[in-house]
Amino acid sequence: MDRTAVETLFAHTAEIRCLVVGDLMLDEYLWGRADRISPEAPVQVVDVIREELRLGGAGNVVHNLAALGAQVSVCSVVGDDHNGRELLERFCHHHIDTRAIFLDPHRRTSRKTRVVAAHQQIVRIDRESREVLPAAVEQQLCLWIAAHAGEYRVIVLSDYNKGVLTPTVIAAAVSAAAAVGIPVLVDPKGADFTRYAGATLLTPNRKEAEAASGISIADAASLAEAAAVIMNASGLQHLLITRSEEGMSLFSQGGEVVHIPTVAREVFDVSGAGDTVLATLAVGIASGLTMAESACLANIAAGIAVGKLGTSIVTPQEIIDTVSLAHKDSHAKIKSLDVLSALIAAEKNRGKRVVFTNGCFDLLHFGHVKYLQKARNLGDLLVLGLNSDASVRRLKGPKRPLIDQDERAHLLAALDCIDYVIVFDEDTPLELITALKPHILAKGGDYSLDGVVGREVVEAYGGRVELITFVDGKSTTNIIERILELYSVE
């Protein structure tokens, strides 16, 4: 995936509604120094410097989804205790829908305390309930999921084996999703994956896949064999096995296999990476990406997550920046209208003056460059609207353009004087001008003010039109004629 596609995806994630069902918990971190031994016992003494409380378990999936821009609802059960109320308060702070979090006065809300010194966990203390839900509470969850599944684009089951995702609750979620035609994604636990029968996708790691299949995964053949056993037993459409430093492998019905190499980076902590994978997959699939594209996006997000200590969120900008590292060139300047509109609005808020110009720029030459440099000097940044191939053909005839729109866009984006490039398919840039509202609309000196498309729009909100003189004798037509003159005889 390139930067433009990822930016466009995240520009629309606010439209996505996701339902997460699973085990909630609080992750407490005590950060400190451990440079002495206790005189009371042969153990390290940790001087606590900082304390932090994070959403854990399925809550980390929820937090990641919210960080990616999605609207999230949570369906779960917590205790009617201090930790349960703390969870609800933190969800509300992140604008998470908690209608379906039910309180059980007989249940203890899970809280895991990790003591960390020198970037290493010294000890972990667990306070939790693992009992399965009482039948009455289980029924509440099932009824709520069945009644509200139609409000969402995807259902995510985050199983931490703490009792919330009983076989009955899982079956209810799968059935409700099937009734409204949405996918169910599962991060499984335990060795019996048949309890997730009918789900769209499972995301076990290598160890979990080995336990569920009974096959030791040592090479590509044993990996494929284990995947086949799991998919056949559970009736899955897709299976994504995460394999640490070896990346991910996506298996689909029909035998299609996609191996995704890991994104190389320093690893600090793998805890929570599975939650990040699940959340990013959900956003990708709900946005209309293919399963393979969603898995690639999730792989990028996982690479970012393991570079952080403890359960952490991954933001859209971090993913966009990581994608950009693979395209350290003109990709970063070529934008869709949704993304560009947001960028230009932000630039205006910072006081930047925006210049807009447009054209075909077929067979880039010296005259084009000088024109664009002059346009850029009129303000703080220059947006170039580039006619698509279809638009150029309508304007200049069936033999044009000589250079296709992708090549023209990258050639122009490589120029320092251009800040952003956007390809448009209409015959005029009126729609772009209306959407972006530049301070200055620049056109070539061969136009009259009355003939500049968008002039009325720009002047109506206080902008202005500037006409820029072309370099004499420099045009694409002249270059074509010169080539024909020199080479037609040959």
C-alpha cells in the first residue's frame, strides 16, 4: 500500500462503527529503578518513579480502534468495584460507547500490575476473575448483541480466557453477524478453535496455531498443514497466523496463501501487538480493503507496536509515516481530495497562504518549471491540480497525453516548488477550487481574467487571481514539432 491509499483510508475511519466483545482489564505499570537488593530477602528493591494505568485485554483492542479513528462500542461484563468503575471512566474519556458493559456484583474486575525497571518487567501481579458468566448475565450479552449487530460494520471478539466469551456468547455473536452480513474477527485463546466456528477470521500466533492443530510448525509445509486443520475444523473463511520475526501468513478458502514479511525494527515488547493487529484488521476490512490489504496494514501497525514498551496504541500518523519510509520520494506529495482538504485546512489555521494552479503539464519542460516557481513565490505553499489522462484527451485530442497521469504526477511532485499534487478528472478545476478555497489562484499569462475558471469563487471569499507570464517559445507543442522535424525523415 502507498501513502495516498493509507491517508485516504484514515480520512474516513470516523464513519466506521465497530463492536468489540471480550474480556476487559486494567493494565497497571509501575516504572522505577532497581539498583539494590533488599536486606529482608534476596530480591530487588524497585524505587517507583512513575505509575501508569492503561486499558488492557479487550480494552486495548478498543483503545487501538478509537486511536485509529473508528467509533467503538464495547460489550462485556465487569465487577461492580473500584476497578470496574475506573474502566468505565476511562472508556468515557475516550468517547467509547459503554451501553453494553454489564456490572456483576459477584465478579472481580481484572487488574494486572507490572513492575518495570531498566525496560524489563521485574514481576507481574494479577488480580482477576476467571469464572464463566452466570447464565442470566450471559443471556443479557447475547440478547444485546442480537438486537444491535446491525449498527456495526464489524464485530471483534477479543478472547483473554477470563470467562466473558463463553461458547454461547461466541455463537450469538457469529449468528448475529451472519444475520446482518458483517464479518466477525477473533483473537482466539486455548487449544479448541472449534468454539469460534463460523467466524470470518482468526488471528492466532504460531504457538496458539500449533496447540489448536496439534502440528509443530517448522517450515512452510507444516505451516500450511496446520492452517488447513484449523480452517477445516472451524469452518473459517480466513486464518491469519502471526509468526513473530517471520511475519504473518494469511490463508483463505480456496487455497490462496499470502505471506507477509515482518517490518524490520527494534523490538521492545510484544505484549499488546496482537490487539493492534486485530484492531487494524477490523478498520481495514470495514473500510473495504481486501483481506490481504488489511493484513498488510496490520503488519505495519504491529511493527510499530512492538517498538513500544507495554500495551500501546498505534496512531494513523505513525502508520502513514511508516508507509512513507518505503516511498521516500514523490509519493508523499500526491494526495486525494479528502486528505488534501484536511491538510490545507490545517495549513490555513497555521497562517499559511495557499496558492493553487492547474494544467496538463504533459512533457515537462523549462517553461513549466519557471511558471511553477513563480506561482510558488506568490504564497507559502503551492497546490497543483493535474488533469487526468481522460481529461487531457478531451481537451487536447486522442493523441495526448504523451506521458500518463501517474508519471506526470510524480515528475511534478519531485519539484521543490510544489507542495501537493492532486489529479482531477473533470475538464476544469472548479470542483477542486471550491473545495480547497486557495488564497491565490494562479494561471498562465495567455488567459484573461474573465477567462479564468474559478475566479468568481475565489474572489467571492476574498481571494485573488494572478496571471503569470510564460517563457517565450517554451511549450509542449513546440517540443513535439521540433522532434517531428528532426526525426520524421529518419
